[in-house]
Amino acid sequence: MKCAPRVPVIHGPKSGPIAIRLAMDLRSDGIDAHPVALNTLAQDDWESLGSTVAGLVIVYDGQTIISEAIQSVLRKMHPYRPVVFVRSRTSRFFPDFLEFHSVPLFEDRTFSYYQPHRKGRGGFADVVMYLGGGTKVKDHRRRGFAFLSYSSSDRVFVYEQLVPALAACNIGVFDYRFTERLDERNLKHDIERRIERSAIVVAYMSTSWWRAEWTDYERTVARKIGRPVLAVTSERQDVAIDFPLISCPFNSDPEADMIELQRAIRQALPIQ
């Protein structure tokens, strides 16, 4: 590993998408966090991390294998360079890791929704606190700069392709299926409030998007409020579009998709 990020978010083979989301949100709070796959780190890398990073986050999903040698490095770091394990509320946690910070951050084993917090304590707020706090950013990195609009049937594409592309562009997002639990009884109001706070709506316009109830409402709100809509597609589709939007076709090449996304966002809303 050539250059260690200030706060690596370490993840196992199946928790890459959640590590990307978490790192994006930590950057929104002014913490220089970046996802790092556990299997890319040799023991020498761990020794280097132990003396160079400001802190460390480990996404614990039951398949994040922490050897005794790695744990020894973590013990030397903590608490001077805080080590924070984040996990789902319902998952079992290895008792040996209780010597570090542990945050039951997510709703369940699907890692959906951050746990709610009160007055800046609990859930995501605790992760930020353990890492020394931060200063919320106000530019395109902030959470909610882009409002994600997609059909729930398209989660895989959004989590594995669209969100990583947004992360590569350093765009902070709000996704009401993930960022926080919203009140289903007042969902219309909450969606409108979140879109109003956003600068742009990024929609994955699959066939399902055009038929879904809530995406139709999000489209209506975006038009009403006057937020630009960026239309991401996985292939060129002939669809009847009844409102202005910025087209952004993806072709499953992460580098090319990131470049295309940057172009489309700058066209829709120049970022300083």
C-alpha cells in the first residue's frame, strides 16, 4: 500500500459497498476516510498503518478476519489512534474486540439504515466522536448534496456501480433507503424536505424507475422545486421524457463511468 489514507475504513470481501458509503459520509463530516480492502493489506502495511493513520474503522460483518498479529497492531494503536469496529445491531461480536470502540451502527445483517441517534450521540455520531470529531463540509462532499432516486429492485446496480462512481467523484449523497430511517407515515414530507436541501437529484432511470410510486413522486418534487435531474442509465434506452434532464450512460467500466458522471454533474451544476 503506497500511501495510507488518514482514516482507512477496512472491509472484508462482502462489505465493500458499506465501507464506501461509510467513508463518503465520514468525509462529509470532515474526516479524511477511504475504503481499504482487508485482503490488500500485508502485515507490513498494518505496521505502517499503526504509526501513520489518525484512526481506523473496521466494518465487522462476521467475515472480517482479524488475525492475532493484526490485533496486536490494533492494541498498540488504540486509544491513541482510535480503532472503531462498526457492525449491525443484531450480529454477534467477538468478545476480544471489546477492548476497542464498538458501534452497533446498522439496522440488521443487511446493513441497511444507520441507527438513529439523539442529540449527537449513538450510531454514526458515535463513530465521528470516537475518531476525534470533524467539521462538516458545505461543498459537494456533504451528505445530501445529491439525492439518490432509484427503484428498490435496482439496489444492486446502485450499491455496486452508481454509489462507487459518486464516491470517486467525492459527491456526498442522501439515500433514504440507507442514510437514515425515515418516518413512513410522513415519507412524502421527508422526501420533499431532503430534495429541497439537495443541489441535484441523481436518478438511476431503469425501466423500474419509471413505474415506481416513490420515484414518480421524487420526479414530481424535483420538477416543482427546480432541482436538476441527472439520469444514469446502464444502457441507452428509448424512453418518453417529459422534463429536462442530463443524460449519463454507464457502461460497467468504473473509470469511464466516473469520468462520465463528472462530466454530467458539471453540466448540470458546476462544482467549484
